[in-house]
Amino acid sequence: MKKYLLNAPENNVENVIDSLLAEMVLDKALRDFRKKKIQMEIDQSLEKRNKEDFFRLTSELKEIS
């Protein structure tokens, strides 16, 4: 009977690579979502002529870009 070990070296490398790729995809998706949300909030701050929000949001957008 063939045993499958979860901690086998060949499985470990593949699992680590898969986990890193999944994490990268998730991070990009979250960053893109946050950027779009900030851009919408910037548009709203311009419509309301709210300088404080505008400067805060543009600064936040620069940090995550």
C-alpha cells in the first residue's frame, strides 16, 4: 500500500508555490478593489468640494499604488 505523506518534500515545495501564487492573486485583487473604492471616494470629495477628504484619499491612493 502506497502512503501519501503530507510533509513529503516534493509536496511541500508544490504546496508552498501554490500558496504563494494564491496569496499574490488575492493581494492584487484586494489592492485593485481598494484602489477603485478610493477613486470613487475621491470623485465624491471633488463633487462635495471637500479638500480634507480629497488630500487624505489621494495620499492613501499614492501609498497603495
